[in-house]
Amino acid sequence: MTPPVARRTPVAFSPVEIRFRGAIAASLDAFLLCESVRDLRGTLIDFRILELNARAEVFLGRARAELTGKLLGDIMLSVRETDLLANFVRVVETGQSWEGDVRIEGPSGVRWVTHQAVMVDDGIAITSRDITERKEVEASLLESEARFRQLVESASDGIYRIDPRGVFTYANPIASRLLGFRHGDGSIVGRVYLEFVRRDYHAQGMALYLKQIEERIPVTYWEFPAISTDGRELWIGQNVHIEQRDGRVTSLFAVARDITERKLAELALRESEERHRFLAEHSVDMLSRQSPDGAVLYASPVAVTLLGYTPEELIGTSVFEYCHPDDSAIVHEVSARLMHHEGIEAMTYRVRRKDGQYVWFETTSQAVRDPKTGLVSEILSVSRDISERRRMEEELRRAQKMEAVGQLAGGVAHDFNNLLTSIRGFTDVLAQGVATDDPRRNDIGEILKATERAAALTRQLLAFSKRQVLRLEPLNVNAIIEDMTKIVRRLLGETISVETALDSTVWTVRADAGQLEQVLLNLALNARDAMADGGVLRIATRNTEVLANGGDAVLVPGRYVVIEVSDSGVGMSEETLARAFEPFFTTKDPSGRAGLGLATVYGIITQSGGHISVRSAAGVGTVFTVHLPVAVNVERPAGGTGAPAPRSKAGNVILIAEDNEGVRALTVRLLVDAGYTVFEGCDGVDALETLEALNEPVDLLISDVMMPRMNGSELASNFQRMQPGTPVLLMSGYMDEMTVRRSFKEPDAVLAKPFTADALLTRVRELIGAAR
């Protein structure tokens, strides 16, 4: 049976409805207005198209005339092939609208259509749109998302998302494992991010990400120590992206990596660099790097102290331009050797400071080679200022040389004094036998004058060789200087100004006042010669203490008073400075003084237990620095038993021990002529044998100091055991005061050679009285 056909009744539309129909007609979606079609039983079996817009014509591919009045199921096959018809029927039966996507397969491929149906009277209004392109995009996105998720899930880095409250909303398996979650433990989703950040980094992390959110910084990078759930500490480096929606930050998306190994290596390297930087910046040695051509690449801060240049001033300059011209060759030679081997090179050379002065450097260098090319890329050097060490070494060498020269000079003076003693003594004897009006007395007088000049020369040699007898006593050096300043001002003249800077608190020293005056006089005369056109002589005093670990190679540790005598004269060259204290060395005209002035000063100071040094340079004047030891209170040894010394019956018996035959013969002659009884020995052993052979004691022992087999000190010791309390007179042209003090209670029991007859007899009378 043919289904009944519904009749249509013309409808009149209001203006509003007309406008509405116009909007429908212009819609981008296909619009169909359909009425219900029922069978005889009243069952809804289809829908007839009553009205449609232009988009529907395009959508269905037919003209309006072909579609109006047609059944929907005949026009849209998908209505019958799918459950679309049932959905439309349900809209009419229930009155509820419906919306859905329908997949249609056709000859041209798969199409996707989205339908919306609402009930209108006894029919429906259908709005349809082809969403095939959107579906394809969605499918592609789903596929891409699936691939992306697979990548994220299998990534070697931790990937997670955090909401603005700092709570994890997503984490891949690696992120969970990084923070201590194992398989089956779940993940970190729902946990608070800061829970896994070491507490001392909380503020830093919060500040960083608040700034990122507030300033909308797309990406930030942060490294921080994380604490895993099992208590491990690890370092994480993460890039964080902000995710926004509608201008509002919705989450933070992070990609994190375990950088513990690298971080620990960096920290170890940084600590190592900081240690090395500390050493470089606080070391007294200068660390530097140079390019193969000598350009300075780096210099440690101590360069300012050592050279006067800042590191910035040195960088870019050549190390060769600071070398002393005389040392340039060795510096170039060492640099060339470094280019050809991998060893370490050491050298000492002079370097010019910023003020123009040269200092001695000791530098150890090693070449650094490029591992790829094997060529030298730079040179590392460690340099230290050894000027003070060089000075002390030079002082020590000079002291050793002067000691050797002094021993030679002392030996010569000893033998010469023996000769002068014989010459002087026998000349005195000869003079006694010549009448005052005899012309030969003038010849004898000339011989005596020459003897005196020779004796003065030997005294200077003895002073230099530290073999003269000094009367050491406690002294205030300021008092000596103040007295000598008056004399020095007259000697130096009006063109030279004499200034003093005396420390009123200087300690008391132990020295010979007369010899100290001689030292000051000689230094003043030396300064006068250096200031021919006038200048300033300055004498200053101060206290100092030399410590045991002070590194001084010459001075014995202890307390000293320092006397500095400086002048503004022409100064000395290095060659002159090295020989300043040598005897007979002089820069003056050969017809001038003998050149023993500074040699004498050297001997007096060193024999006093002190030290003298000099520093000078051409054109800058000279400074002599004297160190004198502070006096130490030493109690005098207790006296003897008080028993009288044994005496001979005559009270004028003398025993002589002298190895020089001429001196011995002279001494015997003078004493015998004066009425004394004299026994003699050619040395100490012979003298003791002579004493033992005598039937009575002797009243005086006269002994030379230096003799073969037994010297004067040993003889005196044996003699005093045999005859306690008997005086001993020591004769010598070669001795030091310490020998006298070890041998005798009174240092005045000494007769220096050459001596006169009157000096000998006067000393003998002082000890035992005149001959009877």
C-alpha cells in the first residue's frame, strides 16, 4: 500500500519570521526543515523535506526543486544505513534535541558529518555540517599525541608537569625513578614539587619560577640538589616552559636530567680552582703564564709587591723586556729549550721593577703542549724574589773570603811583628850606646820612625784579621756617637752636613770604646771622599732582634744595636761593593791612603762579635749597617784561694818562652840589663822542662802565644797549676781577645808586638816590681 501523502497548507509569515528565515538561508551550515511521515498505523517511518537553505543544496549535491517534497531517507542514504533515522524519530517522540557525528563511507572515501536535530511541530529541523577535515586533523592529533606520549614515556630524561600551586600533575617513568619511585610504587603525581628540593634551595627555586610566571619568561634553566624518597641527594638540571591559556599560566612543563656526575665533577673542579686561585693570589711567589713568544697571559696579584706592576699592566707585554740586558741571553736560551722538551727549567736572573730597580728572580718553568698538535701552547712559571737570599749569600761569601784574607793578613802581621820587635828592640839598645851628638843618632831615629810606621801598618792588619787585643766593656753607643760627631763635623768641613737620629732607648753593647771611635772616624772619612762636592752624612741608631728562624745567614740569633752610617755621595759600583772591605783595595789615587780604613772597620766589628754590611749603587749614595751584640751581664770568676803566690828568694826571677830566636834574645838582653834573673825556653815544652829543673819558683812567666808543640795558652795553664797565683805576661803580635780571656784573669797581662824596652820593663815592674 502506498503511504498517504500529507497535504500542505499555505502559511503566512510575520516580518520576524521572515528575518529568521533569511538568517537560516545565509547560514554556513546545511539546514533542512522536515515533517514527519507515518504509515497507516501511525508509526513514524521517515521525514519529508519541506524547506532547505542554499548550504543544504551544496551539502546534498542537488537543487532545491529536486529536494523539496522528497523523503529524507531517499535523499540521504546514511539515514537508512546508520541509526541516524532512529535518532531523528526519538527527537520527535521525546521532544529532546539530539547532536551527533556520523561516519559515511562512499565511493569518494570516508566523510564525517555532524548533525543537530530539534523538534518543530510534528517534524524536525536538521542542521548539518561536513566535519571530515576536522576529523582528519583530530585523528592526526591523536596519532601525534600517541607518538609523543610514547616518546615521553620512553624518554631518557624526566618529563613532568606542575600546576601553579607547585603540585605534580604528570610525570613520566624516568621522572618518578629520578625521585626515588620504583616500579609498582606509583608516581609523583599529586606530590608537592618543593618536597623534593633541598631546603636551602627552596627560596631560590620559588623566586625563579615566580619571576618566570610574573614576567611570562618562556623558558628558564635551573640546577638544584634534589632529595629522593629514599634519602639520596642528586643534582638535577631542568628546563621549564610555561603553559598558558587565555593569557593565564596554567602549568609549568619541565624536562629534567640527572647531572649529579657532572655537577660533582664541576664542584670538585671549582674547589680545585678555588684552592689554586687562593694559592696563586696569596702565595709569596708569582705565578704566571706566557705564550710561546713570551707574551704574558696571566700574572698573580703578588706581581704588585714583587715588581710594582699590576697584573693588568703585565698582560700582553713580553717577559723579555723586563730582563736585565746581561741576563737576556740566558732567558732566551731557557725559553728555547722549553720549546723542545717537556722537562722543567730553572734559572736565576735580574728583573726590572716598575721603579727602574732590578731584583733577582728565581723562576721555574714548564711548557704546556696541545695534546692534538704536540706544539707548546703556553709556558707556566713560578717566580720568587731571591734578592735578599742573594744578598745574604753574597754576605756569607764575602765573610768567608774576608776570613781567609784575614787569616793570611794575621799570619803576615805575626811574623812581621816578630821582625819589627827585634829591629825595634836592638835599635833601642844601639841608641843607648851612641852619644847624643853622634851623627849616627839621626840614622837610628829614621830606623825607629820606619819601625813605628811598619808597626802601625801591622796593627791595622791585626785589626782587620781580628787579632788585636780589644778592651771590651759595656758601652752606650749614643754617647760615643755624640762625642765623635763634634770631631767628624770639623774633619768633614762646611760643605758636608752631619745629621744624627739616635734612638734614646738603645740597649747597652759590649765593645772597645776607642776602637768604636776608630770605626766611626773611618766611615766618616770614607763618606767625605764620596762627597767631594758636599752632601749629607747621617748617623742613626736603633734596636733589633735576630730570630733563630729568621733566615739570616751571617748574624747569630740575639739582640743587637744597629748603627747606620749613610751618605749622599756618588755610591759604589757592583765591582767596588764586592771588594769594599778588602785590605789595600782602594779606588783612590795610589799616592793616597793605603786602603786599610774599611778593612780595619770590618775587623773591629767582627772581632767584637758584630757584623757590618754595605749597600750602595752608583749615584744613590752608600749605607753602612753595623750590628753590635747587646752586653750580657757576666759575673767575674771568683778569685783564688787567697794564698800568696810563691816567690823566689831574690823576687826577680823570670822564665821566658819564645820560639822566635831574635825576639827571645832581645827580651833576655833587656831584662838581664835591667837586673832580672832570666831563664829561657824555645817553646812551651822547653820552658816547662826548664821550670822543673829549677830549685826555686819563678816570679813571672813571659810567654809568646803562638809556639810549636805547646802554645802560650796551654803553657800558662800548666804553669798556673805548678805555681798558682804567679803572674803571666803574654806577648803576641797574633792573637784575639778571647784567647787572652781563656788564659788569664786579667786581660791587661798582655804585651803587643812590636814593643819597646820601656814598654816591656814597665809591664814587668807592674807585675812583680823592680829588680832588686
